[in-house]
Amino acid sequence: MVHRFTKQIADTLAWGNSGLIVGTGLEGELWQLVDGAAAMLDTVDAAQVVRVAAGGDWVLTQTPTKLLHRSGKIHGTFASPPLDAGQPAQWGIPLSSASWPHPAGARFGFVRAQPPHPTRHGAPGPHRSRAREVR
């Protein structure tokens, strides 16, 4: 099984530029399946997506019936199942920074504490780990 929808009903399928696009009913959503993972691409102001044109740029909805053209900046949501590391994890303190408007982007990472020196007392000093950049 690639993906199981919890509330939605998969109504229509089409091949997009990067994977399979699924239009759903009850919620009126467009999802994309890539490499076994599902990402919500869009929501529509309708109860059901009944057809998706190849590429996913044109969408036909019902209740109300509309023909919609998807355009603009690509966006989406990715949900990943949790992974049990099998041992306690220490994440540290979250660290983030952002820039706007240009170049727009964000950096996320964690600051972890260094182990205390055996001859010193007090709080350990911070140690910066590498941050990931998201654009």
C-alpha cells in the first residue's frame, strides 16, 4: 500500500510532473504521491474533485461545479510517519532564522549542550549543529 487516506475518498487520478495526483471528495483536496509519500498540494472550495487533467493544472469540481486552473507558486504540505529511534533522543534547543523579502528563506536547526568538563561545574556551553535551509 502506498498511502491510506483517513477521511478523504480518492475520486480521480492523473499523472503530474513529479508523480501521481489524486483528487479527493468530502474535503475537496489535491494530493500528490511521490516515492511512496503523500503531500497535500491544494484545497478547493468545493466538496469533490471529480477530474484532474494530466499535469494537474486543470481541476473539475462538483458541489459547486467549477473548472479551476491551478497557477502561481507551488506549495504543499508533507506529512511523514514517526520513526522510533529505539533509544532516547536529545534534540537540544531549537534555533531558527529567516530573511524576507529577498532572498526569502529560513534556516532551522538545534543548539545542543556540550558535555561538562570533568573538572568544572556549572551549565555546559552551547554547541551549534548544522542547520538545514528551506526555500
